[in-house]
Amino acid sequence: MTDPVAGALITAIASLIVALISGCIALWSRSRTDKNVSEVQSMKGAIDRDLERLRAELSHGQSVSATQWSAEFAAYQAIWKGIVEVRPVADKLVNREHELRQLGLPEEYLNSEERLRHQKELTEKLVDVARGLLSAIHENAPFYPAPIRDAANEAHKATIQLVRKNLGAVAEAVKGNNVARTQEFHSESMAILLQLIGEADRLESLIRKRMQAVRVVNFTADEFRGIDPDLASASHPH
């Protein structure tokens, strides 16, 4: 092999080695870049999923600020206090006279002015507690979800039905027509009472579900807006 040929061969081999090294470097660099891009995309996807989940929770009212939850919880306490005051009075008004009649007490006693006065006093008491329930429902209305307000309103409507029925019975008794002692009156009153109890139970169930679903967040409004404008607007719907 002559020197020129050997030199050319050496030059060719050197060029090939350089090309291979350059190719390897380029391939490694591309692989590294692709890996970095993949990692960035994966991280961005995870962040987007977290934000989307939070947006979904906020849009369904599941995440609330500590301040908002404090007001909402206070509303539930006030409403339930009203229900607790209404139910026993309503139950006594519907069932007490019927129970006395079942005990076999004399009709003279059952139709006496004392029993009529007792029925009137219970009816007036039911008016008072119904008024308290109505105030609790409406004074706190902006602070809790509409379905809970609807259930509370239905319970109040049933209470008012019972009030009106007994006021009518008292007016008839004054005329000498004691309709409150009839089985028909008791059956109709019992149906209203059961409606009231059913609505109170539905209200309790809705409040419990709401309390289980809510997640309280301790961000201030400004801090929350700083995280993401869309989330801030979602947490403060107009």
C-alpha cells in the first residue's frame, strides 16, 4: 500500500469516526430534548388535570371558602332549630286530642271550654314557631343551596296548612260545631303532619349530604385570584 493511499484511507476513517461521534451526540441530544419535552408535557398534563378537577368542584359548589362555609353552617343551625321547635308542637296539636278520646274520657270533658282553649293555645304556639322557621329560612337564604331552601319552604308550607286547619276548627267550635273531634279531621291533620315530617327528613338528608360533600379552602379572595383567573371567577359566581 502506497503512502498516498494509506493517507487517504486514514483520512476517510477519521472522517467516518467524526461523523459517527457527531451522529451519536446529535442522537443523544435529541433523545435528551425529547425526554425533557415529554417530562414537561407530563407535568403540564398533571397540572391541567388538577386545575380541571378543581374547576369542576367549584362549579358544583363543592369547594367553599372558610368564611362562606361559616355563614352557610350558621344558616343550617338556624333552620334546623326552627324545625326542632315546629315538629313537637305540630305533633301534639294533631295527636293529643285524639289520644285523649282513645283513652275513653267523657265527651263533656273533651268538648269543654278548657279543651278548646288548649287547642287554641297550641295553634297559637304553632303560629309562633312557624314564624321563627320562616325567618330562619329567608334571612339566611343567600348562604345555602336552593334545593335545601326548597325543602325548608315545603316544611314551612305544611306547618301553615296545619295552622289554618286548626284555626278553622277553633272557629267552628265557637259556633258549637266541634269538627276537631271527628275522625275525618284527625285523618286530614295526620296527612299534613306526615307531609311536614317527610319534608323535615328530606331537609335533614340534604344538609347532611352537603356537609359531607363540601371541602373548605382557606384561600383569601386575592390569593385565589392569583392562582388562576378562571378559578377565581368560578368560586365567585355572579
